[in-house]
Amino acid sequence: MRRTIEKELKLWKNKPKRKPLLLTGVRQSGKTYLLKQLFGPSFSTVHYFDLERNRAASDVFKQDSLESKDLIRALETISEKKINVDTDLIILDEIQESSRALTSLKYFAQDMPEAYIAATGSLLGISLGKGSFPVGKVNIIDVNPMSFNEFLYAIDEHRASEILENLNFSIPLAQVYHSRLWSIFGEYLAVGGMPEVVDCYRSLRKHSTLEAMSEVHLILSNLITGYLGDIAKHSGNANSMHIAEILKNIPAQLGRELDGNSTRFRFRGVIPKRKGYSELAGAINWLEASCIVLKVPLANRGEQPLSAWESPSRFKLYLHDIGILSHLAEIPLLKREVFLPGFYKGWVAENFVAQELTASGMRQLHAWRENKAEVEFVIQSEGISIPIEVKAGKRAQAKSAGIFAAKYSSPFVIKLGFWTNSLTGKNRPTLKLPLYAAGLLADRNRIQSCFNGTKQ
């Protein structure tokens, strides 16, 4: 498998002095595999310590001294290998299991900046108190489920991946390529981007679609069971039931479409006798902190910063992985030939776009609703807000994006949908892109070059 953030890891490695690296993200998103299998071979030796399973390794950080040299010597004793901090990679896996191990990263940053210390953590916002986190002393990289482009490469569709990577927004893609990408896109909506699921699907896909989808179904079931186990373990019995109910309710919430768009999260009816935001806020925040859900606030105005126009109780909740959503919603996995034009819905498309934008580096997403106009996503860049409308069908009308653009002087309107890419208009260009290209919207240079071309 190939992951886009490998580039960030290489940049970190090549710095003469560096802070410890901390990979965060939802469980099973590939953090450990990324460090051990993809990044590890570039080092002389990899020293791996699992702080969840290896009690001896975890106990190293319980000693009185957190001096970096003392910790290295103790880790050498456990592994029975010499550690060369100038050439070796030291991996501290599941670091959330030890608050003192997390604190030690601060001292590695101060006293041993030449060392290659990399840690992984899940549920960090839940397991540890604020005082334990080494603020400003670590390089944090979020590891998300595999994007559509990473999925293409992982299932050996290298040519399709190359075509997508080199897509020119202003030049329509040939229909033969668009059809091929759209066909595989339907597979991605069913499978998702969790690395274990993708690896299983890749190995069985060409042999038997039926067998591949059956195995995907089993792995997705196990992943959801694992999430529910984490909820029970880390949140207490009563609270865990509320968190689990909200998680299971998200597909139904998204499915309450209004004019083809998912509505904001409704609190009534999710948990008996719990009606308002204040009664569900703790459970929702838990899911967001665990990276299981993506929370997208609804701004009621379009001026930047959009965060100034948020309301705590107005937002949409999406799942971190489209495969998990498809599984929870019980969307038929085997009907690929009719999946897109038939069972395919606007809320599925929205969840995909939220996942792709997050994976491409957009950490805080916003939607917009003012009066009766609503835009699914708004990109903020250098003082400019660009509306993005998501369409499930072949109709490209997007009145709300036009309303937003006219009121808040947006230079672009972006529409994501069933069609291939095209660029129209001069005063305020409209960029139409296929849904599968959503992850490319983080490339400001690509958008700007396309925009400049309309002015010439």
C-alpha cells in the first residue's frame, strides 16, 4: 500500500533536528503499518515497543526518571538490542496507554532532538488529561482511512490512480477514463478506506467479487464491534450506551434528506428522554474526539472566519469511513451495477466528500445555511470563501452556491456530482467536477491555475 502522508514522514526524517513524531487517528487506520512497513525500511534498524501489549515496555515509563538517556538504556534492556539514536527508528505504539510515555516526548524533544522517536495513539483526546499532552513538543500527523486515490493504488489500479492525480480541472476527461474511474468509485463507496478492508478486497477482487464482498462485510462488522468495545471500555456503562446509540443513528440522521441534502443533526428521538444538545453533547464530543465521526458545523453567514458564525447545536455528523457508513446503513454491497444510479443517495455522496476533504488536510470543515439556502461545504482560503455543492444525480443546478457566491463575493462556485469535469463562465466561473475528484480540492495551485485561465 502507498499512503500520501509518507511524504510528510520523509520531510520529518530529513530535518537535522526534530521533535518526536506522533501519529493520531481512529483505530485501525494504518498508523502502525505505516511506521513499521512503509517508513521503517528507510532506517538501519527499527525498535518497536507496543505499550498496550508489552507490560515491560510500558513499565519503563513508570520509573522515577524520564531522562531521555535513561529511557533509551531501559528500552535497550527490554529489546536486548543496542539503539543508535542517530540512525535507528524507535516506535512507541499505543502511547495513550501510558500518560508518562506521552510526557516523555517533551524531554526527547528538548534533550535528544537528533533521535528518531515516533509514536502512535488512538483515543488520545479521551484516555489522557490535558496536563499529560506535550503541547508544542511533538509533530502531529493525523492518519485517516485511505482516500479514493490511495484505494486505487492499493487495489492495483495504478493507471486509474495516475489519471486522477493528473486531472486538469479545465480540460474535460475523456469519457473512457471517466467511466472507468466512476465504476471503481462505486466499489470504494461499498468497501471504504480502512486498510485491513482494502487489503482483503484487493486480494480477492479479481478472483471473486462475491467472496471479496463477503469478506469485506465480515471485517467491517468486526471493526464496528471493536469501536463499540472501545466505547464500553473508555466511557462507562451508562454513557457508552448513549454513545453507541448516536453512532448507530448517524445513517438514519443523514438519510433524512431535504431537497436532496442531508439535514442537520436532530437530537430528539435518538435516546429516550434526551431531547436537547446539552443532554447529548458529551456523547457526541466523545465520538468526535475518538475520530469516529466528522463534525461539520453549520455557519449562518459566509464571512470569514466561518467559525464566528457557528452555533454549538447546529451541525452535521458524518462517519470517518464511507465503508463503515455503507455497512451501518445496510446498503447492498453486491449490487454494484445499480449501486450508483439506484441506491446511491446525496447523503452518501456528502459523507464521501467530507472524508476526502479531511484526508486531504482540511482539518475544520464548515457547511452554510442562511434562510432557505444551504451549501454542503465551504472552502476558506486567503480571505476567500468558495462554496461546494454536492449533487447525487445528473442535474447540475446549484442555486444555493450561486446565492452564497453573489452575497459573499466568491470567485468560484464548485459543483461535485455525476458528471465529468468542466469549467464554464468568466465573471464567476463554475467548476464542475466528478465526485471522485473531491480530494483534489485541497490543491490550491490547481484551482488557481484553472481560475487564471478563465481570465485570459
